[in-house]
Amino acid sequence: MTTTVAAPAIRAKERPGDRVFSSLTVVASSLILAVLAAVAIFLVVQSLPAFVAESDAFKGDATNFWSYVTPLVFGTIWSAALAMIFAVPLAIGVALFITHFAPRRLAQGLGYVVDLLAAVPSVVFGLWGISVLAPTVQPFYNSLTELFGWFPLFAGPVSGTGRTILTVAIVLAVMVLPIITAISREVFLQTPRLHEEAALALGATRWEMIRMAVLPFGRPGVISGAMLGLGRALGETMAVAMVLSPASIISFALLQSQNPTTIAANIALNFPEAHDVGVNILIATGLILFVITLAVNSIARYIVGRRKAFSGAN
């Protein structure tokens, strides 16, 4: 009886460059984790006085930290959710047009233009929202209230300046549009060519091919791109602070002059005048925003991790 001895595994000789590169990647990843941990520790330590602060330390009618931060959390999530309602369908449509409908030259030019939107500073979007968008949509808001004022979202009185939470949502939608469009475009381009050709060969129209082959393949990528855009909308500061007429309220009305503000905008507007425990209160609201953003990004990474890679061969 003979026994077969397994041959020893042959390992390639490790070169000095490989060792250097491996060490650099470990250092870089460790540095990122260390910075994230340092930021989290700073926020937690500086936020502790805010949780036990007296009621007179808070502005408005708030009696404790949680009554102070609740309207801010609502405004942050509400404005970002409205922005996603506008941005996601438009981003998917632009991505599909670039990848499957537009001529090659037009698609390249349009892709560059969309990508350039991400390079525009947020203060420019804020100026555009105040000077151009708000005066333009204000008459439209009046019409909405006249036609649908019975619905709570469009209840009056309408803001005379057009600086409402709906205007902020439109500005945020334009700001996050490049992120969602770029990711969706790259995912749609990765759709296996054989799947598209098989659908067309079976008699499907171009839209049916997109609906049966492209969209199912790109759904996880689109969702993750939307989550990344949501993280950008949650943390936006200057555009919201410039456009919005803030108030510490919880209201779903879209067209009124008093609107819930966001955490980031509240910090930017109040930090120059804050002192003593007021600084700790603003840092504590930043901790809440940090937790919300971290949760959104974690969900995005989870969705990306669940995506099963496949090719036209399987």
C-alpha cells in the first residue's frame, strides 16, 4: 500500500517592495481607525456636560438636552429624506441615459458635467438657493397652497421669501446628485453584456431589457450610492444655514416660513457665540450627528457587502 505525500506548497519569494507596501497599507488602515476613535472619544468626553446641563443653558423652550436636540434630529432627517426623494429617481434616470441611451460623445460630456457638480462648493449652492431658486419657486409654492392647502404638507401661510425646507431639499438634491449618479452609472456599466444581449435576443425592448437585466443587477449599487448621498445630505452645513429660515420646531409643513433646522446648520450658526457649557451642548449635537452618519454609512457598507458578484458566465 502506497501513500501519497502532499507536495509542499510553493510560495513566491517576498520582495522588499511587497513588504514595504504591505506595511504601508497596515499603517494607513490603522491610522484611519485611530483618527475615527480619537474623534469619537473627543465627542463623547466633551458631550458629557451637556447631558447634565441645567435647563437655563439651552436656548428656546428646551428643558434638557434631549428636548433641545430632538427638533434638530427631526430637521436633519426630514430635509435629507426629502432630498433623497428628489435626487434618487433623477440620478437613476441620468445614469441610465448616459449608459444606455445617449450617443457616446454626448454621454461622455454629460458624465463630465455631472461629475463637475461634485466640485462646486456648498456655499455656491447656498447662494444659488437664496438668489435664484427661492425667488423662482415662491410663486409655485403659492399655487401649491391654493390647490392642495387642505393637505398638511402644503398648508399655509406660504413663506414670502421661498426659503423653506422644500427649497433646502431641492438644493441638497442637486448637491448629492453627482454621488448617486456616478455610482449608479458605474454599476450599470458593469452589467454583464451577455445578460443584456440575451434579453434583447428573446424579443425584449430596450426598456424591458433594462428592467429585467440592468436594474436588478445594479439595485444594490444604487441603494449603496443613495445611502452615501444620504450621508452627504445629513452632514451638509453651509447651504442649509444660508437658505433655511430656522426654528426649533417639529413640523412637516413644506412651505411655511418657520422650518425645522438641521444639526450641522445649528452648530455653524451658534458656535461663534457659544461659551462654557453652550459649547458642550453643540458638541453633543455633533455627537448625535456623528452617530446618525456612522449608522447610515454602516448600512451602506452592509448593502455593498451583500452584493453578490456575478458575470455573464454564470
